Amino acid sequence: MKTFLQTLISSLMFIPLFSAVAIAMQQPADNTPTTVLKATSRLVQVDVVADDGHYHAVTDLKPEDFTLLEDGKPQKLTSVTLQRPEKALAADPRVLPPNTFTNRPYFPQRSTLNIVLLDSLNTNVADQINARKQMIKFIQKMPVGEPIAVYVLGNKLKLIQDFTADPQILQRAIESLNANPTALNKGVSDDQLPAGYFDQLSGKMNVGASPALGQSGDMGGGPGSNTQVQVDLMMFEQEMINLQDDMRAQYTMDSFKALARRLSGFLGRKNLIWLSAGFPIAVNPDIALGANAFSVTRNRAEEIAKAANALIDADIAIYPVDIRGLVGSSNAAANGFDSLGRRGASGPAIVDNLRNSENGIILSQDSSRDLADRTGGKAYYNRNDFDTAIASSVIDGSTYYLLTYSPDNKNWNGKFRKISVKVDRPGVKLRNRMGYYATDATIYQKTDAKAKEADFRHALDANVPLSTALTFLVNVAPEKNQVVIRYNVDAHNIAFDLQSDGLSHAEIECAAWIYTAKGKPVTFQTDFMRAGVKQEAISGIVQQGFPCDQSLNLAKGEYLMRLGVRDTNTGLFGTSNASVIVP
């Protein structure tokens, strides 16, 4: 077999100069990779769901019926195509060569993928159990040929079942789940607190100046009263609750971004059905505790926008389903206590408790609806038929129009650009993502090196779901007392930068994290492959793949591997699992 270097020697210069064998494998014809151009490459794609107001898809719209505006200015559409789902196979039809692994998706390009995320981080145990029952009800009557994957969000994001169109496999996966204790009411350990947290807190509390509890009996609320001690303790408790809520929101947003990395290599629209009690955009203080309660107030609107943008870039629409069902009013008025635990509370204190409870519900529903609106999905809440909501989400996102256009505004300044779509037909309702960030393709190169390294290292953790922004085949085999890893990276999404030497340059980092068969880390190694390419050679690279090789010295034994590749120009990366036995 000719090496990749020998095939392109007349037009290609690799640095360093070493050959890499291209791994030959034919993909199914209906899944041939296509170049996906996004905002950074001056072509924007927008999924538009059209229904008649009664949740029935409208499928006879013509290109001339659509008007798309970016920041209020009409744009010329490059294409308008109706996307209908194709039936997916229940199992992967590909047969990989020996010792070969891949993170390439196998589903047909036009099959709409559905991801169910069971959120135990933000949901109590009783609601988790109910959601599992409703999921089984849905699976028992799910449409044939719809690929579905199941994830659970707890202290970390965990894949329970990868994409399958087999209802029996999905049902077994759901039935195997146990309800996890929620993080809603857990304490926060000292090592999770910000540096100097207790020192800062002590300056806000008057506990040290108060008499011993139970001696004064003074309920007047003065600096030395029991009431003041209770207020200070309630403030401390509220600070801990706010900190915990802040951490929950951050974990949730990080998980959405991890899902975006996992699914970005899958072609077509993806529907993320998020079964959760939601989380607040802002960590709101208890208004009954006074001004100091605002000391840990957080606003997560910016983090939500970043997570939504990651989902948008990966062509993921989010469908939040509030699994609390029909939410009633607070029972604060009936329990006879105010926010400080005093009996016979006055009317305003009870109203405060009621308002706080209802505000929390409204905030969590608003945050879910905001994510749905930003990504072109739909939020479901105040209903008990979760199985119907899940089915509606699957149906809703399966048929849509794909609109593409090249923006008139060529200033790629990283700012958010709002997209609105209109249709020239009465009664048709449209849903699409709110917009995108016009990010320059070179902005990643300006990112802090430590942050880039940490991001890639995190993706290489064996406990993190696989990433597919860059897909690859990899062959792993022992050779002459070494383990040789040969990557063949799909070059469709690799960035080539034309430089002053007349060559288009690209650089791929390949990394291997090696574990024992029991999951104990052994070693980590990273290598780089740099290329200077004549323009006419790029099409050949796209056809054959971009190579990167690694050689590792490993002792006799069985090993598990998390392998990854990263485009150092754009930050796109992909990861895959592998294994090897060293004789």
C-alpha cells in the first residue's frame, strides 16, 4: 500500500517528514461526509420548523415563501430544502478492520437524531422515578426507525445508551436506571467553597455579638436578639443554597457544551429532550433576609447564551420537559411559619414565602424556555403527560426546512446576530434559532494556551462522552515492542491557512490517554502533524484523509485507550475509545 506521503509527494510537504498509512474503509453511500460550513466559514444554516398552529407540519412551502432577516436586514437565501426523516437501522452495519476504531456516526444523513437527557442534578427523586415510567410509556409506542440515545446528568454527564432504533434495547436501558439523590438540598463541602468564603461571611454576620440562644427571649430584632441570630443563620443557609444553585447551573451548562461536542459530527438536526425540573438563570436571594442576602447573587444569562451557542453550532434544538408536572402554589400560607421559622407569622411574611416559591418556579421555567427559544426547540411545562411531550418533541423536530445564506455583513467581530424568519402564508407558525455569534475562524488561536489544553484534556477523560467535531479512523497495533497508533482524520472540517509561502498550512494534534483494563491511568502522550499544502492538493487530502502517527512503549498487558485529534487552528476535536493487548 502506498503511504499517504508517497501519494501526494508532488504537491504536498509534511512537517515533520514521516509517512502515515491511510486506513482504507468505505462508508455507507448515504453517509458520505460533506463539508459543513458554518458562520465562521461565511455560510449560515438555519433549521426552521413550520406548523399549522395545531402541531401539524407544513411541508408544501416554497423557497420564495421565506424571508430571512439578520439584525433586521433581509438576506439572500442560497438554498431552501425540506428535510424529512429517514428510517434508521437498529444496529451499526459497518464492519471495521481488525484493531480499527472510529468515532464516525453511521446513521443516514437525513435521519433526525433524538437525545433524551434525564436530569437528576436538578430534579428530586420522586420526579425522577415518574420520568422513568413516562419514558418507558413513550418507548413502548415510539415511532419505528427513530434513533434515540439516553444520557443521565448527575454529578457528571453519563451515557446510558448510545443511539439505537431498537425499542427493546432502549427500554432495558431505562429500566436499569436507579433514581439518584438530587443535588437540590445537599450540603456543599468545604473544598467546593471559594477561597476565603468563611472569612468574607463572618464579616457580614453578627452571631459573635449575640447572646447565647434561648437566654434573652427578645424578639424585637435588635443586634443582640435571638431574632438577629436566627436572621444571621438564615443568611448563612441562604448563602450556601445560592452557592449550590450556582454550581448546579454551571454543571448543567458544561454538560450541554459537552453534548454539543459529542454530537457536532452527526449530520442533520438533533433534538435534545431535557427531562428536568430546570434551574434558575439567576440565583435569587430570599427577599425576607435583608440586603446582605444579595452577596452571592449570580446571573447565568451569559453562560446560558454560550451553552446555547454551542448547541446551535452543533445543530441541536433543545426541548425542555418540566417533569414536576402540574405545579401548584406554595403551602407557605398554610404551614403557620414565616421564613425565620416563627409561629403566627404576619401576612406580609407569608406572602414573601409564597412569592419566593413561585418566583423560583417561574425562573426555572423561564430559563428552560429561553434555551428552547434560542435553539429553535420548544418547552413543555405544567403538564403530567410527559410521554406525550417526549413524542411531540420527536415529531416536531423530525420535519423542518433547512435555509442557508451568506451574510451581507462580512465583519466577523464575534458579536451576536439576531435571525428572524417570516413566511408568506397566514396561519403558519415558525420556530428557529434566535441567531449566532459571528466568530472569526482565527479567534481560537488567540485563546489562552492553558485554557485550550484544559479543554482538550477534559475531552480525553474516559468518563466524558465522545466528541465528533473531527471524525477519524484509527488503527492500534503492537509493532516491534511498541504500540503504533495510526490516525486517519476526516479532512472536511480541517482548516487550511494560506500563508506567505504560497502553501495552505494545517496542524493536527493527536493524543492518547492510556488506562489499564481496570481503568487506572498509565500514561498520556501527544504528538503533532503539520502540513504545508499546495491549493490543488487539498481536494486529495479531503478524499484520503489527514494522517497522524504515535508510537508508545507499553509493558505486557491489556490496555484501554481514549484517543483524540484536535485542529490547532480552530479548536475542533474528536475523541474515540480503543483497546489493545500487548503480547
